[in-house]
Amino acid sequence: MEGRIVFKPTGKFEKIENLIQSRNVIASPVRKGLKKAVPDGSKEEQDEIQRMRNELRALLFRPRVERICARSIGEWDSERKAVRLIRKEGKFQGFGYTVDKVEYLTNYEALFLLELNRLEIYFNSVLVSVEQAYHLLLGQEKSREYDKYLIYSTLSRTGYIVQKFTNQPNRPAATVAQTCDEVDCIWEILQSRLDKNYEIPTYVRNFERFEAISTSMASIIERTKSASTADSTCDSSEPPILPPGKRKGNSNGEHHCNAKRWKYDYTVRREQLGSFLDCLKDEREYLRFREMFEKLEVVELKGFDDFDDENSRDFTIDFDLHLPSGSFRKSGNDPPSCRVIVLGPEDKFPNRSELVKAFKSQVVTVPLLITYVSLSKHIQAFLYYFT
């Protein structure tokens, strides 16, 4: 043994099987049973609380296994108050921004990647723990940044692309050769008929068959509104027309007679009402829904320009939310699917005037997602569309 050096490890080495099982494991606290609102101080209650504490402690002390070379490395920049990327590993689509050819991460992005075990943050050459990162990146515990980060991380884990709110007009798209075919013409014409304020693009109007397609669609719509009287005779060569929800009858021709009777009833009603769409108003389902809606009290709201501007509060939009699609680009021209306003436990929910005021503050208007974080860190979200 003379001349040999023996190293005795002070830590615990895991087996390869345990390392593989512990890698990329998403764990969450065990939730079961009904929630008790009032404590009773019984022994069963104390035992249940202790059991839940032990489960949470075991969950927090669970080893996080990941390859060191798979983690990106960042360093805290005290001047810019952001994390500067030193080494980037993996895909960073939707994360970070570039200043003077140097890539940075916002505080929310850095903390989110740190929790996912994809990033190491150094502060003055010292590795930062998760607890220290919360204080470094979000500030004090009573800061509203904690509620905002909770919304950011929840939406990001769900798969949405969350970006910092930028109230700017859409950047002009790059000039590309735009082609058009008959399908594009049909969709653009339908869009213009659904939205009276929609303008058909110039390259679609310049299509050689645009006028012919537009005229043909207009004639089809007019024929649909005032359908011609159908032939009341039942032709045996045609396939049977069955009323909805009816099964085919026997082979003795019973279903053919039912189809003839059903077709005749609709023909007579169409002659009386003048349109095929009007006869649907006598259907049983339509009458049932009409009876239901007649019981509702309809309150007519004021217009957008009639809200109370003096007494209404100002709500700040926090995030832009994009749907999880592969077509998202930070340098793209697409507006967000909606914008997010984060409310804390002390905030009162905005009324209609304040919602309209926040909506009109956007340069490019999109729906608003109002999120509320309670004292127990539960999240509620309400999506508002404005027409």
C-alpha cells in the first residue's frame, strides 16, 4: 500500500439505476380528501398535518439529477439587473434578449429556467441557490413580483409563450411575393362578410378571378336566403331523405314513405314561410332555447366612449401571451393572442369601465386575461373579449 493514494468520498454515490429513475421527474404534493376550513385540534388532525409535512419535506429533499453539461450558465449583471448568459445549452426559443451582441435573461425567465434545472446562476463567482435566486431576482417577500412570477411560471409550464408586455404597433412585415388562388379569395370574401370593417388585401383583389368568384358567392348566398320551392313528389330513383335522428326502416319501404311525408311537410312549410331557414324556427329545440332565453334579463350596456374616466383606476398590463405553436418568433409580426393583467390578494377586481380603459390603452387591441392570485396562492383567470 505504500506510495498509493486512497480517496474516501464524503458524499453518497447513487446507483446508475437510481440516477436514471430520478432524472426529469416531475413531482407534486399529494392531494386527497376534502379540505377542512375550521381546525378542531384533535389528535387525528395533528397526525394528518404531521404526515403532510413529512411528505412535503421528502418532496423538497428529493435529489434533482441532471447532467452538468446540459445546463446553461448565467451571471448576474448588477448594472442591467438581469442575468447575462455565458454558456447556452439547448433550445431557448422565446427566452432572452440581445443587447450589443450579448444575450440576457429577464428575472422571470432566469428563475423559471433555474427551477427547471436548466440554468446555473453565479453572483460574484458564487453559485446561487434557488432560495437565494428568489430574493435576488424578485426582491423582498411582500413584493408583487412574486404574484407576477407565479402567473408567469404557471402559464409557461402549461405550454404558453409568455413575453413582457410591449405596447407598440406591429412591425412592418418583410416584403415577400404574395400569391393568391381561388381558395384564398373565398376565405377573404367570407371574412369580409362576417366583419364589415375587414378590408380584403390588395393582392387578393388583383387576382384575375376575384370578381367572378365574388359574384358567384353573392348569387349563392341570395339563392340560399330565398330557396326555390322543392318538388313535392317523391322520386323512387333518389335516395331516401330521412328526418334527423331517425333510423332506417324495414326493407318493405316504410322508411321511404316516412321520408316522403317528412319532405312534404318541409315543402309546405317552406311555401308558407318563404325561406328554408325560417322553417327551422318551428323546430322543437329552437322553441326550447327561445323559451329559455326569454327568461333571461337582458341589460343594455353603454358604449366604449361612455365609461367613467375620472373615477376609474389604472390597471397595468404585465404580459403578452402567445399560443404554444411552432410559428412564434420574437422578431415576428404576429400580435399576442391576449394580454395578461395580474391582480394580487389586496386588489379589487376591475369593473367594466376600468376593463374598457385598459383595453383601449393598447395600441394593437387583443383580448385581456385577468388573473387573480389569492392569499393561498390559488389562481383564477377570466378572459375578456371586446366587440
